[in-house]
Amino acid sequence: MKVLLRNPRRELELPGPLAVQALLSSLGCNRESVLVMVDGTLVTGDATIPDSATVEIRPVISGGSS
Amino acid sequence: MDVRRHNAAFCAPCFTRHCREQVKRAIDSYKMVAPGERVLVAVSGGKDSLALWDILLELGYHADGLYIGLGIGDYSDESASFTREFAAQRSADLIEISIPGEFGFDIPTGARAAKRAPCSACGLSKRHLFNKAALDGGYDVVATGHNLDDEAAVLFGNVLRWDLAYLGRQYPVLPGGLGFARKVKPLVRLGERETAAYCVLKGIDYIVEECPMSAGNRHLGYKEALNAIEQTSPGSKAAFYFGFLERIVPMVQPAAEEERGGLHPCPGCGSPTVSEVCAFCKLVSRAAERG
């Protein structure tokens, strides 16, 4: 799966399928600080991401860059 | 969209309805806006202010937008563009003020001249200009996009320092009078994930990249600390903030009221200040001296 991260913008390739929570944990992301979108659609924390998907992990915290 | 502190997950239509209901509940609970009043929404092109403006319009309020150009390069250009696009799509009225255009300096330059952090120069400029625009334009209230995460982080910082005057001013409604327009924060019942998700689900384009001037600031650190707690104990931020409003605000409001007693009009611009000259006039004059 292609993973797009923001602030700063960067892309990673990771193997799937992978649970959203497992993906966030592997990247050190707090689920309270981000939205996860799979192929442009918002998904909940219990979703599983297929290997072929494009995932955006969008930070939602205003007031600085992480 | 899952909202863990509510122990709930929503489909798209129910989620956007949830957001509107939370805003309406905040407006009604704290008596923020009376029917028929004119609202000036402080918009930055970010998720919170655009979500707020959209929800207020959908709830039927007379809500115009005010965008302040800060002169921070591409960031300001892009945020202005998102704001204008939003306003155009909804045929909403947008007022624009350019600090470089009208006052001859941008925020980075002004901050250096006044020996202030950029966020400090930005905040005082925006507060001054929002207030002036509201009074000049005959608006009843200024609405800002401060959300639950913002308020919890500010509260956290004020508690760390035990700053009673700031704690006394931290309420979702600041009354008008003495040269101030009423200021309200209708998003206080929504977290940042919710306002971001609202924009995504409503197809509202907003600036995702953060202001380059704000990197590494203390406020962000407070948010990270609170989110670390929230991750293992959902609902902690809401309990912290709303518990403060219910139980502590009555004890600390006198400290803020005492400070308001020292207000007088600034000799430069007429805005209320406790100093000899208001902070914005001082900033303008120092930026002009620097040239």
C-alpha cells in the first residue's frame, strides 16, 4: 500500500493488508491526532486496509508541525 | 467516522448532523448568538474556521467571513485562496484585510521588530482587527473557530502557570462592551478530528499544511500531551475543559473582571487597552521604525 503522510509531505510503501491501528502504531501516530483516508474515503479505527490501497494519514492538530 | 469520547461511530450524514447539533447545543447553552444577530466569522482557510462558517450558514445564521492576510508567503496565498473559494461556492460575503497592504508590514517582520514570537504578533493583530471590523461593520458578535482541543490546550497551559487572569477570561463567550464586540467559540463541543472530518465529508477544501511560523511551539506540545492521555482515556479532554467551565470559572472570573476595570481607549486607534498605547499600535509603530 502507498501511504501519504503530511507536514512534511512524504510517501511510503508498506505491505498490506494491515489494520488501521497497526499502521498508526508502526508509524508512531496517535489515533487522536489524525484522520485516516483509504482511497479517498474516511475510515474508522477498526478498519483493515488492503494491500492495493492508497492511504492518507492526515494530521488534524493545528498550531504547529510534527 | 468514529468519535471515541462519545463511544460512537457515524455514517457521513449522521456525522455532519452530529457536528451541527453540537454547535447548536454550544450556541444555546452559552447563549452565544441570539436570533437575528449578525455574526462575523474569523476565517483563516483552515478546517476549523471553514467548518464553523459552513455550519453557521446551514443553521441559518447571518454569517459573514473576515479573512486577515498575514503576509506569510505561499501559506497566506493558499489559505486566502481556499477561503475565497469557500465563500464563492456559497455566495457568502467575505471581508478581507491585508496587514501588509494596509499597515505596511507582514507578521514575520512585525514580530522581529516588536521582539515578539510570530504567533504572539499574529494573535494580537488578528484579535485587534477582528474586533475593529465587527464594531465598524455593525456586527453583533465575532465567532472564532476555537475547538475543544484548542481550549483544552490553552487551559492546560494556563493551569501549568496558574495564570488566574487568563483562566478568568477562558469561557466560550466573552461579553461585549467597553469597546469589545462579543466573542464566541461555537466549536468548543467538537474536537479537531471532528472538524477535519466534517470538512472531508462535506468536500470543503482547506489548508492542511500548518503555518510555517508555528513549528515547535508550546501550544502544540500541550496538545500532544493531552492527546497522549486521550489515546488511553477517551473523554479526558472534554472532562478537563467542561469540568473547568462548570466548577472553576466562577472562582476565577473576578481576576479577569478586575483587569477589565483598567481599560481605556488607545490614543492611537481608540481600541480598548490597559496599557498606555494598545499592543497593535505599538507593533505597527515598531514595524514602521524598522522600515
